[in-house]
Amino acid sequence: MSVVALCSAKRSPGVSTLTCALGAVWPAGRQVYVAECDPSGGDLAVRFGLNPRRGMTSLILARRQRGEGVIELSPHLQPLPGGLEVLVGPMGPDAATALDQELAKLPESLFPLEADTIVDCGRVLPSAAGQRTVLERADKILVLASADSSCLAHARWALERMGTVVGRPDATGLVLTGEKQFSANEVSETLGVEIYGNIPHDPRGAAAACGVPSRAGAFARSSLIAAARGIVHRILPPDASDVGVRDSQRRDARAPSPAAKGHSRRQRRADVEPLTDIQSSDEAPPRLVSHEPSGLDGARSPGSGRESMEVRGK
């Protein structure tokens, strides 16, 4: 199975959002988890009202207590609405930094070999040793960047660093986000890197992927999900299972009208170029759907109190 790591060079081009979108449309026949390893702090606990201490923090503590051997992953996983399972990272930067230091000490990968893992590594930080360890052990690294001159200059640095860290040029690809100042071909030729996709400006799709309640059918037909499907097709080998949801997670979505279908196809052709092999809009919805608002209960003082100390442990 594969470990796919996502990161960025600067700003916030949507690493966490795309990580969830990729997990939502991962092939139905392949087990997949999302893991937050952002040294600046995670977002999923707040976005989806999850427990920030159950995930990467508890998994690291279990590894420390057990030492060598197989760690049971299920006690540390939490499901997002729709069934996608995640290992949430600590929210605050202090706790996230402590987690990063623990990741750097691991003699082997923390993630199970029998499943695919999509890792949110956040912004690349030269001082984050744990982030470097995760990137070194990843099978594929996707760097996100906006297609404008300043962001691409930073992306060049990130790509050069990935070449130094990983030592396998073919393991790293670039994903462009937002409005394009330059074409994908121009960027690919200038930076000498394969472009895995272009994420169009899709505020509604991005909001749904971040936990904002929305219609499941609309999210499944969004430009974000169409782009995510195209990226997954490029990451995985041709014989991988169909890109979609597990059979147990499939549910009927409200079918669009013929006019809406036509508009959706035209929009994808215009916004998602040059992606290929994108599935049609009448697929089963992804395993990430709308949920009821959780209020502010999940936004308690990130990184304070016990959360920060638990990573450091005893």
C-alpha cells in the first residue's frame, strides 16, 4: 500500500482540504486513512468537532508505551461524516511541535502497511525533523502551490528540498491551485516537475470538505471532487479499484437535471484542464458528506493544558 504526503511552500493553498478530498474519493477497494502531521497544528478536530487528543497524539503515546511491534490503529481513528477515517493531529503549535519531535525519533513508519495513508504535512519547515521523516518515507509527495510567480518561486524551493530529502525525483509532483497566471505546461517545463492536477476555485466544494454542512449530491459533483478524482487516477496504478466510495458507504444522491449535468460537464472541462479520466457526475457520492454544525465546543483553547503535555508524555 502507499503513503502519499501533501505539503506546501508558503501561504495556505488548501493542503488539508485536498487531503480530505483525496481520501473521500480514494478507490473503494482500498483501505485508506488520513493523518495530520502538520508541525504548525492540525485543523480537522476543530472543523469536524473531533477529539484532538485521539489520533496522532494517542498513537504516538501507544507506540512509546509498547515499543516495537504492531500497534492497533482503530482506537486512534475517528470517522468524518461519510465514513472517511482520520488520525487527527494536535491543534496548537506547541503540541504539534512536540508531536513532530516524536515522529523524528521513530525507527520505522508509524502507518500500517495494509492500508493507504494520505498525510497532511502542512507547510514545509526546514526545522521540522518529524515532517522530514514522514516525507522521506512517503511513496509520493504532492506539493501544492498557486500558479503565480511568487508562489511558484517558493514552490521551486520546496521541490528542490523534496529532491534533497527524498532523493527520488519521480516521487514528487506539483498540484496547482486557484486562478492560473501560468499554464500547467509552462510551470512543468520551468520547474521540471510533473503536474498532477489543477484545483479550481471552488469555494462551496472547499467549504464542504472543511466541514461546512452542504448537500451531499452537490459536493459529489463539485469541481473540487472532480479534480481530486483526477489526481487519484494519476497517483495510483491503472489496475487500482474504481475511484469512489466503499460499497458500505454508498448512498443515493439526488440526480441532477439534464441541464445541470450539461453545465457540470462544461464547467469541469473549463476548470479542471488538463486532468483526464475524470469520472462522470452521476457517481456515488464520496465518503465525506455534510454534517450538523458542532458549534464552538471543538474550538477550546488549541494547544493548551493537557493537550500540549500529553504529547510529551511521561
